[in-house]
Amino acid sequence: MNRLIVFLILSIPVIIISWRTMFSIKSHGFYRFLSWECILWLLSANCKYWFNSPLSIIQIFSWILLIISGYLIIAGVSLMKERGKAGKNRNESSLYEFEKTTELIDTGIFKYIRHPLYSSLLFLTWGIFLKHPTIELLIVSLFSTLFLLMTAISDEKECVDYFGDKYLDYMKRSKMFIPYII
């Protein structure tokens, strides 16, 4: 019962933030919302285990994933604000202001991965899962991963529509989530 209450309370700001895109299946925001909800379910289920056995191998791996997640979000948002040249001439209502980049960013973390923010959520998902892994939470984590993949695929279609061949070339030089791997 407490897990459900925590989940519902945490979902309120996510619903408010995602309201514009929650019902637009063609928008990357739709799948991102579903992933965020999975992450919130993981968090509500595992918050009581956050600091249990802090030096166990599984907890160390969890913290490594969570630290990588934090780095990726900070590096990605910083570069988007610094080099993305968010513009008013990009009238896509499904995008947040910092997402309305008018310049393709292919330096810094973006040189290696196209989606550092979604990658951050991927590492967050698995970092939270490892706090107290169960079969139920494994399924939720797999769904979160699937939704993040669908988010990235949808986002890439939007980027190809906006940036054209320049983005297609960029896709050939970079990975989706993890440098040199995926």
C-alpha cells in the first residue's frame, strides 16, 4: 500500500510535466512518460532498500550506474543549453525549451552517444533495480528499457525530419546509448 501511495505522489509532477505529450503516440514524449512511470515504480518499490548492505557487490554496481546516470544528465543538458541554440523558430509543442535545439550537437558526450539524457534514464533504471532486484522489478526495468528505446527511435525520426541528412550522417558516427557499444 505504501509503495502505491509513494508512486502516485511521485507521478503527479511527472504527469504535469508530460501532459502535452502523454496522449500523442507519435511523439517521443509519450514513450518517455511511460519510461518515467516505470522508473517511479522502481523507485517506490526500492526506496527502503537504498542504503541496505552498502558495500555489497550489487550495491556497488548500483551506485556506479547511478553515478553514470547523474554524469550523463548533467553533461547532456549542459551541452544542449550551451551549444544547441534553442530557438523560438522551432514550434514543436512536444519539446521542452532546452530540447528545441536548432544546431546539431555532435561534440562532448554527444560525439559518442546521440541520447545522453535517455541513456541517463537507462542507467538510472538499472541502478535503481539493483538496489533490491526481484522478478517483478526486472519486468518493470525491461519495460522501462523498451520504452526508452522507443523514445530514442521516435526522437530520431523527429531529428531526421528537422536536421535531415546531417542527422543521418551523425547517426553513422555515434551510438544510441552507450559509447562504442549500442
